[in-house]
Amino acid sequence: MKNKGFLTFLMLLFLSAGMISAQENGSELKLSLKDAQDYAMKNNKMVISSTLDTDAARRALWATISSALPQVNASASFNDNLKLMTTLLPGDFFGKPGEMVPVRFGTQYSTGAAVTASLVIFNAPLLIGIQTSKLASMMSQDNLAKTQEDTKEQVSQAYYLILVSEKSLEILNSNIANLSETLKSTRSMFAAGMAESTDVDQMVSNLTMVENSRSALQRTIELNYNMLRFQLGVSASTKIVLTENLDTFTGSLNVEELLAQEFKHEDNVNYKLIADQEKMSSLALNAQKASVLPTLAGFYNYGNNGMGNRVSSQRWFPNVVTGLQLSVPIFASGQRYANIKKAEINLEKARNTKDMITEQLLLQEKQLRYNLLNANLQYKSQKDNIDVSKRVYASVENKYKQGMASSLELTQSNSLYLQAENNYISALMNLLQTKLALDKLLNNMK
């Protein structure tokens, strides 16, 4: 039974993998807005690049930290002195006064091996460099968070555009069907002598105009799908099916609750990035000031050297050295002073930029709250206006069929109805985009 259950699990696993592969290769992706955002977090090219930058910054941090850790190196050498060095010495040493006697020094073979260990005891620029690398790693995380937020926003915008465009297409299809029926009735009325040929021409013109609008809208919808495919990181051949509709978003929209949410600009990712930049400028200043401090390092070296005229009979002599090395900067012709002043200016600029971003975020908050409130009022107004325009159009259409209204009046009424629908769609899209912008500012995109 256990083996059977295990085999069943494996079959389900392979089937799931096959389904995922089929989706990615093409065939279809069924996505809610949350599904689309999650999918983009794994497959969007910008998010992937930002994630790689984060990994690279983490590796760079460890590379900097390792510079302050003990370093151990080993070396070895083997020399075959094919012709030994010869020098002339006074003959007095060899019982030949007044002559210079040639003497060869060394042995034919020499071998050496050594192990060296070193440790930085104090190096202020290196310590600040570690802090800078840590901050750079944090900044890469904030950059990744910003990229993810931007991608989620772009996915949402594309998702909304598709839904709104398809809603517009639905309205046009309904209007075309209605106009086609009216055209059929007008032709019947013309055949019965109850309408003029200009009435037929007017209905044909109206129908053609709406059909042209539908064709243009269909191309726009495909463009919007391609925008979503790009954000998802899938091929152009992938079919995407959206599982949510506009009612899902308008029904769950609570403008009053969103407007009541508190804004903390310190949590905004743009502010975090600027604050990180200020810290980076502060560390750069500290690094310049630390360049005037001494550097102290310790080392230990153990070696063993062999010498002889035969490889197998060399005599070995060990050597050991340990000590400290101190480096003290004394004079740099004013270069360090100039660099410190430059770093102080950059820090002041960073602080000024942070204050400016804070003011911009607070002003943006107020503007977005006002925009959302106004967009909600416009949406409700245009939604009510549709009902009025639809009733007016139905009334004029009924009168036209009874011969109590002209084709021009019907055309004008239809144009007003379509305009009301367009105004409603625009107001709905504006409401969704305004809510999205405020959500992003309030850090609700997680």
C-alpha cells in the first residue's frame, strides 16, 4: 500500500510538472490578479536581474569581510643551478698572496618551502569598507523591493486595461447587435414606404462607424495582452485567461477605509533608498577621515630551505620570522583634506535630497487622497448617468420604430449613450489607477 501511494504521488508530481511546462510553453495561463503578480515575481526579467544584483551584493560583502580575516599562503621552489655564480677573492685566504682566486658559491640544487600567515590588526578604511558593503547589500534589497513594487503596479495596470477594454468591447458588441436590428427594421419600413432611403443610409453609417470602433478596440486589447505577457515574462504565443472581472475589484473597493489608512513616509521604498544613500555618503566621509589613521598588520612566516649538489642528499635548514608592520600616512600634499571636504559636501547634498523626497512624498499623499476621492465621485456619477442615457436611447428607439422620431434623433441618442458608456469606462479606469497609486504609496503592494 505504501508503494502504491508513493507511485501515485510520483504520477501526480509528473503530471503537475507537465501542466506547468505546457502553460509556460504555451498554451494557456489562467490568472487572477494576485496570480499574475506572483507569476511576475518569478519570471519578470527586471525582477530576475534585480535578484541577481542582490546576490552579487551579498557576495561582495563576504569578499570585503574576508579581507579582514587571517590570510594563509604557501609557496615552494626548486632550483637547478646549471652554472654557479663565481666571484674573485684575495689569494691571501688561500696561501696565494697577491693573486685573485676565482671561487664558486652555492650548491647545484636548492629547494625551499614556506608558509606565511598574515592578519590585519587595525585598518580603519577596511572596517568602514565592511560597513559600506553591508549597507550596499541592504540597498540592493531595497532596490529589489522597489523593482517588485513597480512590476506589481505594471501588472495591475495591464490587468485593469484588459478588463476595461473587454468591457468596452462587450458594450460595442451589444450596440452593434442593437443597431443591426434597427437597420433591419428600417429597411422593412423603407420597403413599406414608412421610411426614406436616407434613414437606411444613416443606419448603415452608424453601424459602420461602431464596427470600425470595435476593430480598433480589438487591436488595442491584443496590445494590452502583449503588455501583460511582457510583464509576466512569457512568450507572445502564450494564451492568457483572466479569471477576475471588473465587478470583483469595484465590489471590494472601500474608498473610505483606504483614505483612513495612515501614511508613514519612512516605510516608503523611495524614502528608504534615499536614506540609504545618505548613510552611504556618511560612510564615504568616515572613510576619507580614516585614511589619515595608521595601519597595523601582523605576520608569521615559516620556511625550510634545502641545499646540495645532489637532489637526494640536500641539507635542510629551517627559518622562522614573525613581526608587526605599521604604516603611518604623513603627508599627501593636501589631497586627503580636499577629499574630506568633498565628502562633506556630498553628505550635505544627500541630506538635502532626503528632505526634498520627504516633502514630495507628503505632498503626493495629499494629492493621491484627493484624486481617489474625486475619482470615486466621478465613477458613481458616470455610473448613474449610464442608466439615464440608456433609458433615453431606448425611448427614442421605440419612437423611431413607431415613426415618431427621425433617424437623426436616433443617431444622436445612440451617440450620447455610447459617450456615456465611454465616460463610465474612463471613470472606472481612473478610479482603479488612482487606487493603485495610493496603494503603492501606502506600501500595500506586498
